[in-house]
Amino acid sequence: MAFRNFKVETDADGIALVTWDIPGRSMNVLDTLTIEELGAIVDQTTADAAVKGVVITSGKDAFSAGADLSMLEGMNKAFAEARKAGGEEAAQKMLFDESRKLSLTLRKIETSGKPWVAAINGLALGGAFEVTLACHYRVASDNPKTRLGLPEIKVGLFPGGGGTQRLPRMLQPQDAMQMLLKGEQINLDKAKAQNIVGAVVPAADLIKTAKDWIKGGGKAVAPWDEKGFKLPGGPVFSKNGMMIFPAGNAIYRRETYDNYPAARAIMQCAYEGLQLPMDAALRVESRYFAHILQTKEAAAMIRSLFLSMQELNKGARRPPNVPPTKVKKLGIIGAGFMGASVGYVSARAGIEVVLIDRDQDSADAGKKKYCEAPLNEQIARGRATEATRDAILSRISATGDFNAIKDCDLVIEAVFEDRKVKADTYAKAQPLLKNDAIFASNTSTLPINSLAEEFEDQGKFIGIHFFSPVDKMMLVEIIVGKNTNDVALATALDYVRVIGKTPIVVNDSRGFFANRCVLRFTAEGLEMLMEGVPPAMIENTAKMAGMPVGPLSLSDEVALDLVLKIMKATEADLGANAVDQSQKKLLVEMVEKQGRFGRKNGKGFYDYPEKGKGQKALWPELSGLQSRHLDPDTLDIEELKQRFLVVQAVEAARTVEDHVITDPREADVGSILGFGFAPFTGGTLSYIDFMGTKRFVELCHKLEAKYGSRFTPPKLLEEMAAKGETFYGRFPPKKTAA
């Protein structure tokens, strides 16, 4: 039988080599056809007496990154149609049967009576890793880039092909749960040490080693199918088991606040499944998997964190009329923390960088502190080599001479957030730019249109806003001014793609998109503080709502003196009514009277110990700045949580009304990557869509009546609620992928 996605060749020893190689794709994915063909191959090789064993490998550079999640989206659509046509029970049965096809195929591999070996030649994640776990033995080619793991939890799912059952039967419970609940990806050294992989060999020996295991009498029985099999961590109801599961449940609650149904399902699958024989355990897993597929959290996370992010990374917003651009040399003006960090990630991606500051000493200091030091730290931790460090640093030249930007393709200004300083920088830089060079500002709040007024050719001026710390934060906000041309936008997007970041494209506005929304979050924390809510309760309820840190902690990270500076700049531009005067008064007290600037000087809303000497703690005297103190037992925790999410989502809706955001994918991806907006919601606009605009607007009015106009829904949202519209329905994502 001929297959489209696989090639099957049986050698003289009766060993079938199954090579997974989907035509026209750089990476294998588990899609509907692949699962069907794999099932047919299992049936065929099992029935053929001439086949003594099977080796499965990949014809690509990697084994596979896992399932095509758009297949699951299709499954959910089919479920909705089946429910409409045949009722709930028939639809549930259809979804259960469809969603467990891979699981049943993998169980057939395991019980085929013939030894299967996975010859892993690179990355094997998600459903693809589950394929290897169902084989009786695993061998991998020696490749430092290979990672094995089950990252489904990161998109609101969990492994549905047997991963929640096989891994805890192979590893100690703590190790298995770490991989399942964190989506942890392990390297080959760890996989070998844990006996997930039986051998790591040179690439040239991979297939031979796999076949030799079969010829050497490799057993065609999984350990858990043998009589007398004992779980590595002991039975669930044993002394050891009782130390694992109650503690695991507590850790799960602490880490997720029960916001992630898939994480809860993993705990349930492991707890229930490990008490059952394998076939029953796999049925349990499949039932939970079918349930999780129907949750709004899974739908929201798959859409934003997989499909939308993939589309944006591939250039969904790139102008199609501009040929590919390449930034060979990058100029960065300002060798401080942000500028030098941008230089570091650019050089790491292979771009030649010139780092410019007011004098040679300042430029050298920026390179040493923010480029060389992080690399030395990586070497100390065994994550980089001296050769890698030297190669990256050789691409960065530091100077005090502005003439160095003459042959740069892109120049990014990263000087102080001060109009005069920026204007002086532009005046100095403009005469030195080559004709086709693009100039960008890394401003975080100052409107691009007003900055561009200092520029002769405004078509070449654009905003490229990085987030701190640059090497860790994946989002880059590209701000288009009213006169920015398509070449500038395409250049910015091409550059961001090369350095491995995810871009969102927004139109100009004070604070753009990300800062407009996240400043609402930190401001809401200050509002609660002034209302008399206990500081610890403010921080904890924010984390319970799904935010990564509390608003007071985030304010410290941003720096309280910078927040005050932004407030004063906004007030100077737009008048006293543009800022909350009571919040400004609080920040003046903290910064100018108490000298508390945040983490950077070791004291803000929190006190920070010296490095390595304990954890930060809320400043004990903070409650002394509150004019009243509310009894925590009288406060509505759900309402506090809602306030944090709603105030940001309302602002996101305003950015759509203001035409700052023109594509809902960018608001959702930008809010999760840029400021950690509760990932289980799918992002700020998905939070509204999945709640329902009508219900969301009702909640806004309820909060508006109690707390003021910051919760007032914009006119656009009121119209959408009246018509029952969603953001993704009213503003369908643009299909302009390059």
C-alpha cells in the first residue's frame, strides 16, 4: 500500500523502516491524514508475517513538533454541527471517538506483538513524543538541539495520546508531573539519565542501532503490560503516593489558582489512571481530553498562543508589495540597558551592530554590562561557550562617534524618554543616514507622530518598542505613524523576525497598545491601595485573576520614578485632567519624599534584600500611607479579580475604537506576551469575546457605577453588545500573510 506522508521499506531481515516525511513541509505534523496512515501502517505490519519488527523515524531534520492544532479546531466545529444535527449525546460520542484515534493507534503499536523502535533524529514534542513513548524502545541521534517533551499545557490542552499514562509509568511521579504540568522540554542527557531514551548515537548509526535492538531480541511488550509491573513511585494509595498527590494538588493550586482546566485534568488523569490497567487508564485520559477540547480556555489559548502567534510570526501584517529586506548592519543610539540589550539580541541573531553613546567610555560600559556580562553568566551556567560569546561580541562595536551609522540599514534610537533629548539625537543623526536607511524609536509612550515631526522624511520613521528585559520578552510592538511608509514597516517586521521575536503592528497613540493597557493594571492597584485594600490582598487577587505578578510588584519593576516621569510628561502634554492627581500624589510621596524608586534602588512598594539574601517583602510602612484600612473579610475577592482584568480589557476595546489596534490577533497576542494578561483567557479581546460582549458590557456598567469612568465601555463596545457581535466576527483577521 502506498502512503502520502510515510514511506515503508522492509529489509532482508524483515524489519520495516517507516519514514515520516510529509511532502511540501519543513516539519512533520500530526494531522488527520498522518493519524489515518499511521493506523493503516500498524495494521499492515502487524498482519504481515514477514515483518519481524518496525523502526519509525523522520525524513526531516527533526522528528516532529507535534499535532496540527487547526485539526482540533476543525474537530470542535464538527462537534458543534453534530450537536445541532443529532443532539448532545451523539455529538459527545463523535468527539470522544474522533479525539482518541491517535491514542487507539498508539495502543495498537504497543500491543502489536512486534517490537517497535522510535529512531528520534531531532525535536520530538507533543503528540510526536507520545508516538515515541508508545514504542518499545527509543534511540536518538546525538544532537544538542534535540528536545523531548509534552508542551500541550501551554496552549490550554494536555497530552491525549497516552502521555499522561505512559510517562508516570516510566518516571518518578515528580519528574513526570513536572514535564506534564510545566510543559518542560528535556535534552538528550536528561532523557538518557531517566531512561526515556535507551541510547544516544551518532546520526549515521541511528537506524542501524534501532534495527540491531530488534535483531538482538528486543521485547515487544511494554513494561506496564507485563505481570507484576510496579509503578516507579509506588501505588497511588501507598505511603509514597500519599506524599505525592496531596502535595501535588497544593502545588497545582498555588501555581494555577485553578484557572487552567487542562492542568486540573492532568492531575485527575494521573491520579485515576495510575490505579487502573492501561486500557482503562487510556479511556479515562480520552474522556478528559474530549472534555478539555470543549472548554473556552482551550479554544482561546489555541487560537491566540498557537494559531495567531504563528500567523504573526510568519508575517501576517507585512505589506505584500515590498520585496524581502535584510538588515545587515544595525545602528543603536543609546548604550544603556535597553539599547545595549537590543544590540545583544541582534548580534546573537547574526546582525552586525554598532552601539553609539555620548562618548567611548559610555558605549564601552554598555557593551560590557549588557552584552558581555550576560554571555559570561551563560558560560558559567554551561549554557554557552567562550567561542559563542566571542563570535557574538565580535559583531558589536561600541563607539562615541555618530559617523558610525553612515552605512547602517536600520538605526534604532534608545535614548531617554525625553522629547528634547530625542530631538537633539534626531538632528545629529539625520544628516548621516544613508538614503535607504530606516530610522526607529524605541520610545515606550511618546507618540510616534509627534516625534516624527523632527524628521525630514517621515516615511522612513517608525516605532520599534522592545519590552524589558529584551532577551527574555518575546513581544515587539511596531508603531506606524501617519506618514510611515510600507518599506519602513516591512523592514521593521523582517528585522523582528530575524531576531526571533513576535511582532504586533499598531497605529500611533500615547502609550500605543501595551502600555495603555498595562498602565491601567498598575493604576488599578494604586486605586485599591488608596481605597484601603490591604496591600497583600491587592497582590494576591491580581495573581488569582491570572496576572503573573501583582500591580505593586510590577510598578517596582518598571520603576516608580519612571512611572512618575511618564505621569508628569503626560500632564505637561495634555493638562492636569489627563492624570489621576491622587495617584500622582502617592507616587510623589514614594519617589520624592521617601526615595523609593522600586527594585532598581532596592526599595519601592517592596523591600529588596541584597542578592542571594532572602526574598523581597512588602514594605511594612506601606499601610501607613493609606488614609483608611478596609476589613479584608468584607471584600469581594471575585470583584477585585474582575477589576484587574476588566479595566485592561476595556482599554483594549478603546484601542480598537481609536484604530490603534486593527487586528484582534495583535491585541490578544500582544497582551499575553507583552504584559502577561491572563493567558487562559486568550488575551484582552478574547476575554470579552468568550464572556460575550453583552455580559461584559453589563459587568462594565456594574463596576462603573461603583468605581468610576475608567470602567465605562466605549461606544463601539456598546454597539457590539446590542448586536451580539464579537471582535473576531466584526474585525476578522487580515489574510495578508507573506
